[in-house]
Amino acid sequence: DPKKAEPKKPSGPLADARQRLLRGNYEEARDGFTKAAKEDVALTPAALAGVAESHRLVGEYDKAVETLNDALKQVPNNPTLHAARGDLLY
């Protein structure tokens, strides 16, 4: 009986926050994304896009747009942030 290989679960601060977001724990997800953005500059664009997504999923569209606009001031021309903003505005 060969053991079935289980898929690897993503790890890291963004993966944990993303799982919380997918499970409907929006506040916890937002906190996780915010913490990741502060702790690792390389994660900032993706983390701020996650913060905006957590606002969008609870109907706080103005906060989501504001988050992305502020993020684009910090990291201009970032494709992740532009994609998130385009998706939100669409």
C-alpha cells in the first residue's frame, strides 16, 4: 500500500492570512496582512492587496480603494496593486 503524497500546504505570513480570508475570518486576515506588510517590505504589495480584498469582501469598497491608492503611492507601478485596483474598480 503506497502512501499517498499529500500536497504541501503553503506557509508563511501571507498564506496564513489568505487561509483566514478564504474561511471568512476577515478581521483576522486583515490583521495578518497588515502585520506582514509591516514586517517584510518585499511582501508589502501583496499584503496590502490582501488588506484591500478583506475590505472588499465585507462591502467596504471605499476602504478597499483607499488602501490600494495609498499602497500605490508607496510602491508606484506595482503590477500586483494595479491588478487588484483594476479588479476592484471593474
